[in-house]
Amino acid sequence: MSGGSGLAEGLVGVADGDYPADHGLAILAGYSLLDLNGMLSTNFVVQYSANLAGTNWINLLSLSNLPASPYLFLDSGAVGQPARLYRAFMQ
């Protein structure tokens, strides 16, 4: 954590698909905070997996129209779970 703000930088997730999304990952007060950047009004899907080598990616978030860029999403379901790997893409 840096400067007592409760925010720690993480690794950028895996981009996938024909239109990879620009996204980042941080930890805020123990929660995974995803930062999506892209064209407004585009469709986004965010998925996670516990195994990068596996093929079982689980849908976490589907946005039918990106309302803002950057778009911040807090993954409260990641608390207490093993490490999660994220990927995001535009459809």
C-alpha cells in the first residue's frame, strides 16, 4: 500500500478478443478495483479465473453501454477468495 491511502497497484489483467480493452487493477481497502477505459456506448465484458492456464473464465460484469471512461468497478466477491485473474474485452 502506498502513502496510507489504502490503494495498492496490481497487475494489469489479460486482454482478449478482437477489441482488447484498456484496463487496470488496483486493491482498495482489500477489494479488487478494476479500471476500464474505452469508447463510450460500447459493450464490455469482464471475466475472471483462478487459473491463467485454464479455460474456465467466469463472467463478472457485462455492460451493454459503457457509461463513462474510465469506468471503475469494485469486485466485492473477490474478498477471501484465492487470487483472481481478470480479462476485459469490448464486443
